Amino acid sequence: MPSLVGALAAGPVVLDGGLGTLLEARGNDLSSSLWSAQLLLDRPAEIRAAHEEFFAAGARIAITASYQVGYEALEAEGLDPRAVDLLLIRSVQLARAARDAAGLDGRAWVAASVGPYGATLADGSEYTGDYGLTVDELRAWHRPRLRALAAARPDILAIETIPSLLEVQAIAAELRGLGVPAWLSVTIADGRMRSGDDLAATFAAAAAAAEIVAVGVNCCDADEVAPALAVAHAVTDRPLVAYPNSGELWDAEHRSWSGTGTPLASHVGEWVAAGARLVGGCCRVGPSQIADVAAAVAATAETDPRGRHHAMPADPVREAREEAGG
């Protein structure tokens, strides 16, 4: 099977949309603090079916349901750390099974989702980064989940919705020597990290880790994407990532959405021209919008058959191991 790293060098690849959004649309209750992690426990077939819907819509990367899986939250549900490890591995297996069922083996990939520390708290702090933790404390918290997901051998780790420079630094340090490539995407507002940190400094910190093969943004307003990609392009030649929200607004206190969405497909040409090679949607983006995004991505390939603007390391995992002395 060709590597995802090689595919990105050839042109843009379509991501899926909001997994939680689709699971809710399918009639599942995600109101608990565990969110989609609850379905990993109770209804794993629903997660696989949702992945299959996104593949059918044109997505070529499935992002797993591991975003909000945390050891502390699941310990409260009676799961010991080994059981949580197995749940993380299950999330990768379900996405891989959906890809195989869709007949896309060799033409689609599995990205193991790694959400921020705040996501497991279910209190909205993932959109502020205000945790009160040090880099070392964040490294220690992320370490077991990263290792468990790496052991499941996904094609790539999707480090996503990271709100602060501090957490980017912690994750980048933990990725070194792990042996799995990763993309790292941050969540932003008004041209800065949600924490208020400088965006250019954050992208530079991410790109300094050889195993981070692409950087960009997700879980933000679509209008914020192009300016953020320009900032990223100024500090790194890595491929870029773009998968914003639908345009609706999330109320963390009441756990509800409001407002109207924005057609993401109309932005795709601009994002690809800016260097985006992983393109999709995040919260409230369902299969129909991903189908439109896939069509727009295909249209960019027709206008620029090379589809590439960024050089990549030939083997970022090998380079990371060499840097680590292995």
C-alpha cells in the first residue's frame, strides 16, 4: 500500500468530516462526557458505519473515534489502563475495517485522532488551553495514549484541535522516536491560537519535529483558514492541513450549536493553492459536504495536475529516529 506521505507529495487528499456530527445524525446519543468514546464501548458498529459513509462520500482518510478517549474519564467508568489501551486500538481497527469494506485498501488511510488534554474534560477548555499544566505534565499525560495508538499501527496520527503553544511543544517532544508520522493541526480565533499564543511560533514548533509531516488548522471558522495557511507557509515547507467547522457556533456551557453553516467547497481552491494537502471538515460537516469538498479537490487536480507546492522529507520517521539517536 502506498504511504500517505507519498500521496501528499502527489496532491491533496480528502479528509472526512465531523464524526460526532454524523453519529448523532444516525440517532446516537453523544450527550455524555465521554462523547463518541461511549460508542466505542457500547456501539462500535455505529462508528464503523459512520466511517463507511464518509468513505462513500469521497473521503480518503478516516479519522478515528479516539479524540476524547482519556484514561481518567474511562477509569470512572470502571476501565483500567489496559482496557483503555484496547479501546484506543479498537478505534483504529474500526476505521481500518470500514476502509476495507469500502474496497479502498491501497487508496485510503487511517488517521488515529489525538485530541488535546481539554477534550477529555468535556468543559470547553480545549478551546482555551487554560489547563494550568506544564510542558512536562502535558507530556506525561499524552504519553500513554500516543504509545497505545502508535501500537495500533495507523497510517498517521492526527494531532488535532490543539489550542496552545505549550501543548504543541509537549506533543512534539513526545512524538520524537515514536515511529509513526503525524499531522498537527491547531484551533484558532482571530488569527491567533485559542490560548492567545502566536500562530507562527506555534507552527514553527510543530514543524521542528521531523515526525510531524504536515501542519495546519481545524475546528475553526472557514474564513480563518487561508490567512492561517499563509502564516504556516512562511515558517515551514511542510504540506498544510485545512478542515474547519461548518460555520455554526458551539456553546460549551449548553453543549449545543447555533447559527448557519458555510459551504466549505467554495474555499477549497484557495486552500489548495495555499498549500493545503489534507482538506476536509470538522464539527457539523457531514457526508454531503465532504462529497462537495471531494469534487472541489478533484477540480483543483484538473487545473494543476502536479498538485504539489511543498517538498517533504523522503522518510520523516527515519529522520526522526536518527535525530533521537536510534
